Amino acid sequence: MKELFVGRTEEKAILKKALASDHAELVAVIGRRRVGKTYLVRSVYKKEIKFEMTGIQNGSLKEQLQHFTNRLNFHIQPIIPYSVPGNWLEAFQMLTVYFEHLDRKEKIVLFFDELPWIATKRSGFLKAFGVFWNTWASQRNVVVVICGSAASWMIQKVVRDKGGLHNRITRRIALAPFNLAETKAYLKGKKFNFDHYQIIQLYMAIGGIPHYLKEIEGGQSAAQNIDRVFFSKSGFLKEEFDLLYPALFDNADTHIKIIKILARKWKGLTRKELIAAGKFSNGGTLTKTIEELVHSGFIAPFYTFGKKKKGIHYRLMDEYSIFYLKFIHNKRLEEKGMWKKFSQTQAYKIWTGFAFENLCLKHVPQIKKALGISGIYAETSTYRSSGKKGKSGTQIDLLINRNDHVINLLELKFYNVDFTLTKSYAKTLRSKMESFREQTKTRKQLFWSLLTTFGLEENEHSLGLIDSVITMDALFAEGD
């Protein structure tokens, strides 16, 4: 069955422009594991790829060179197969000879997938690749695509290379997971008729990773699908966590430790708080690890309103990791229907609240569009303050600080019915607004905006307090 290809409009356009240009192109495609990088490149360049090699995870130099030779023999189909070269300089010389004798009326594509697995320390690959590009490929009618799941490695070793590849990348694609609109299109393309509420539940558990979405089946509710892919004996996502981080990072133990700490601190931690929680050394190694997790999209930095660098806190944003650590890790899962049982617990209610917040934070352009402020410059942030002098602390899920002298304070609520504002909760919102104004000394107009699944049931407590209401449907729009 042919795999469904939806979205990726901008990314496909970049690849097609590289193919249509009148000069050599070196394209870097970066994105986390399972996000669809390989499928994107193969789909756009299916007729033009004349050489393709995928690195072997944890493969030795000898194994990588053998694999290179196997792929070269596959593409060339020589009468006498090529012998394995002694190093990468020899390997690229073999590739050069092959392409010099190829009938090249049209532009051709070379594709090196999972580059970090090939270009290991002391392998000499990047140096040889730089020579290959600078002395031959850059002067030919070719597109060379390099692809890798270890986003930070790709950026540091290739995009920001100080050696032979310095400033050689001509186009760069950062492939992100599907947003809600793309997820809906993907499921619809598979003839699955899910409404927005069902899709949001699926997204909060597995995110917009195409390879994970392939496991979803039609004719089953979100709860049934989640139960099957996570909790059944053959569930695809039951053991994915143990494979995910080691496939992306060398010495992944620190990465995993940070993920597990942030999974317990859903509102996020500052660097100082993270160091204290994990007893990490405050140095370059921690900085590098945090950067790798940020570049790969697992965690994200958020600014606290009114503070610059010191106000940054890191929040776990990967839906799958959050779900796994909350409901799978170190749990005894002995029977079918576990998710139905979990959904009756307080832990489930807490998780849905946090997961919905994350989902909203990933769809700020759609929120701005729903508020009618897409054309107004605005900065987004969160807000949290500790209580002082007997006063309680204040937390606000999301703030949109607009250039027209207005700040939208957003309350994000996941409910299975219309949200009803009680007298006590209305008092809490008024207190939050007063505290925010007092603590930040802002003179801007403050508006409370409610973003919830099905909307607000207006009553005497909401009138005059909630200025705008956004439902989950708005999150499925294409952002401006």
C-alpha cells in the first residue's frame, strides 16, 4: 500500500527549487527520528536519485565502507563488483568516477541519510565529503542531500562547520512534526473519519509524528487506539522510548535524565533548577545536552514575562515521552483496557490539562489568527511568580504581548463539555490579573481569553471577565 503524503508544502518547494536551479546544491534536511525526512526526500526525488546510502547505527568504519560499496554496486550493476575502499577519500573517488561516466542530461541527486551514523569520530568522512563537494560536486549539475535525526549534530558538525563544509550548505530544511491541521489531513487521507476532539486526544498522546500516526486505525475511538498502540502486548509504542534517544544522541543517559526530570515538572524548570534537580555540573556538557534536546524538538525554552535570559525555563514538549513516562514507565500493564481505567483517575485529568497546554503552545499562530491579531507584532511568553509577604504565587498559561498596547492573558482548559466558570474560579482569574498587573507594573490593557475544547457556557461570572473565547476548532486552522 502506497504511503500517504500530506502537507510539507514549503519543504517540497525547497527541494524542487534545488532541482530546478542552474548550479550545484547541497541540501541539509534536519528533523527528529520518525518525522518523515527520508520519505520526503524519496517522494520528491524518486526519479532523480542516482545514489543513496543510509548510515548503519553503531556501525564500524569497516561496516560503513562495506555498506557504501554495496550501495554503489546496487546503483551501477557492474559486471565485476567494486571492492571495498580503504577509507572515505577512496570511496568518494569511486563515486566521482561513477558519475563522470554517467549520462547526465538532467540534474541528478545523491542522498546520504542518517549522516551522523556514518560520520563518526575519526572516520574521516566529513573531511573526505568536504573534498568531494569542493573539488567535484560543487562544479557539477547535482543535488547532494544530507539528512540526519541528530539535529544538534547536523547543525554543529555540518551547518556550522569551520572546515571544508564552511558555508557550503545552499538550502536547509528543518522538518517538524505535523501540526493539527496536517494530522487531520493525514488521517482523512487514510479515510478515517475522526472529529476534532478525537484527533486532539490522539495528538496529546503521540504528537504529530507521521510514523506513529501510521499505527492509528479507523473505526476505533481515540481511547481504543491509544489502548492498542501503548498497552497491548504488541503495542508499537510500548517500547519506543528505549530506542528513541540512543538513536539520536551519543551517551544518551544525560539526555534521558533531563527528560525524566522535566516529565515530573510539567511547568518547566530554569537551568539552575534543573541543575539542582539532577545534580548536574554547571558546564559545557550540560549546555550541549540542553541544546541538543532543544534542536531536536524534545524540550523548548520559554520566557517568563518581564524577564530576559534569566527568565528562561525549559519545558518538556514531546507528547510521546510525556505520555510514556506518565503511564507506561515502571508500570505493570497486565491486561487489556488499561487506558480506560487510567482515564478514570486524577492522574489522567492532570495529564490532559498539561498536554492540552503544550498543544496550545505549539499552535500560537492559529491562536493569534482566532483572536484576529495575526497582523500585529506580538511576543508570547508564560508567567509565574512566587508568593511574597503572605500573598500566593501567580501562574498564567500563555501571554500574548501585543504591540497595540494590549496583552492577552490566556487560560487553557481541556474539557469534554462546555466550560462553566464558577464564582470561585472567576475570583481566581480576577486575582491573577490583579497580581500580574501589580507585579509587572504594566500599563497595557489586559484581556482574559479562554481557549477550551467546546467553548464557554456564559453566566453571570463570565460576563465582564472573559473577553474572548476560542474553541479547539481554531487550532486546526492554517497559521498565518
